[in-house]
Amino acid sequence: MRQILLGAPAAGKGSQARLLAEKLGVPHISSGDLLRAAAKADTPEGKALGETMKRGDLVSDDVVVKLIQDRTAQPDCAKGFILDGFPRTADQANTLDRMLVDTKQNLDVVLNLEVPEDEIVRRMSGRRVCSGCSATFHVVNMPPVVADKCDHCGSPLITRADDTEEAIVKRLSTYRQQTQPLIEYYREKKLLRTVDGREGVEKTFEAICRLLGIEA
């Protein structure tokens, strides 16, 4: 099964994608994770990419598409995958369509997680990420057992550069302008399914499973 998860930053795409990937036995492909890994490279390209992400700007399509193309070509994607954070624009959606046609594949469903903007800001400003294993926590919703320490590996928790207040405002503005039109794009293709993402992770996952006709 090949799926896309749409939604504003911090709508819960990553959490739901991980649960679905485990349930369906297909890879969870996060464009954000791919980009952050590429930005850590000690090269001029990696440093430039890191600066772009810190500003909250969208990375160029060429960079993102190449990362997605390389990842979906891996053997573990043969039976499907779940895309989280890609496509973000109509141009990227068109490119993905061409990629799937070239590989004789098709999308099965596009899930849109709807969350009010004030809730998005609350989630993002409280999010903390492990500097070691990249596990995610929240100062209110999912705090670590020991303050500022990862439950899994003990590394310090940090605020991502793109979760600062300035970057949050810019990311939401970019989402409204460039990513929300994808909702209509996939609605016209009759692939779109909308889920209320305000509930907790478990209830949202149960709602998704009901839409897909699978057991939670």
C-alpha cells in the first residue's frame, strides 16, 4: 500500500506514519528526516541545506525529489511505503505522479490530518527532540522521565531549529500558501480522506484504521 500523509507541521503525521508503517509492514519515509540527515553532511551543500531549514524556508524541489526518489527505489519499498512530508507543493505532486507512472506504481490513499492552527503552535513550541536517537517528546503531552534527557538513550533533548517561534510562524504561512492546495489536488483525484487530528495519537490512529478498513 502506498500512502501520503498530509497536514500542517506538528499535525501528527510522523506519529501516525510510524504506527501505520508498523501495522502494514511498509517503510515510513519522512522527507524531514531525509533532509535533516543530508543537512548534517560536512559539505557546502549540507551546510546550505541546514541554513535553509533553520530559516523555515522550503528546500528546493530538486533536492527533495532526489532524496525521495533514491529512498523509494530501495528494495524495502517494493510492497509500498508511507510518505510523510512529501509532496509539499503541486509541482512536487506532479513529479511524484510521474515517478509512480515510470515505476508502474500508484497511490492508494492520501490521508489529511486536520488540526487547528492554535493547537499546531502549542504542539510545536513544546516539542523536544533527542540529540542522539531523534526520539520526540513534548514538555506537556509527552514529557521525558528525567527533564531534558531522552528516555531511550539518555542524550540531551533539544528544540529543533525549525521549532523556534519565528520558524513556526513562517512554516505555517508557507503551508497555507503552498501545501494546502494539495488537499484539493488529491480530492479531485478521489484519493483524499480527512481525519480529525485533534485527538490523541491512539484515537487518531483508530480513526485512520477505520477509514482504511483495517484493525487498529
